[in-house]
Amino acid sequence: MLRSSSPQNACTWRCDRCGRPIADGHGYIEFVDPEGGYPKWTLARDYGAEDADRLWEAKHALPSGGVTFRADDVPETPIRADVVAYHKRCDPHPDQDSYWFEVERARTARDVLDWIVHLTEKIWFGRREAKAFADKFLLGLSRADGGQ
Ligand SMILES: [Zn+2]
């Protein structure tokens, strides 16, 4: 019989590096830019984070001094994030900036729905990220072992 440290219908998050289950207090779920770090504007990838805001404002400034963007501009600014789960000890980039939270804060469907509602406020969180997060959660739901 498999050991279980999680209640039924709780997600067993597995480490994307070692493949083993992540127990409460031992790891986190992370949203990271595909090229590393916090999900960022395309401009930030091309020019560096320090210049991206200035370039964006220069390109989209209104004569009145405000800044705007149109729906037409959206395809030029794809902001994507990959979702990964790591044990603290396994994170290959422990010092890199990212959006993250502890695995114990995303064990149930209620938890994950709350996160998705919250994350839709982030400019980098779209349907691709929501699907990846939900898929990973659902995969974890089908497992019976707890791990550490
Ligand atoms: Zn690991």
C-alpha cells in the first residue's frame, strides 16, 4: 500500500528536476520566463529590463504625456511564463527572480482555482499559463503517494 501524506483529492506536486513528490515545507511552484527570471516584456528580453519600460513608454506615449496601447500592439508583446515545481534543494536557479509560492498553498482544486483567479491579474498570465498550471495540478491529483 502506498504511503499517503496528503488527504484524498489533494495534489501531489512532483519536482521537475528529481521527479520525486514534494512534501509541505520542502518546495514550491514557480512561474518563470522561458529564458529565465521573472516573466518579462519582449522589450525587456531584447533590451534589458532597465530600458524596457522607457522604450515602451517612448513608443506608446500620448501627446498629453500619458501612455496607451492598442489591441493591435498585443501580438508584439507576448509575455509567457513556464510553470515548474521544485524541491528547494533541487532548484537549479535558487537565486533567480520568479513568481512562486509554496506547494502546500496549491494542494486542492479550491486552492488552484483561487490562484488562477488571482493570477489572471498578472499581465504574463494567460490561457497558456492557466492550462499548464491546471494540467500539472490534474496530473498530481491522479497520484496517491505523498513524498517529501
Ligand atoms: Zn527534487
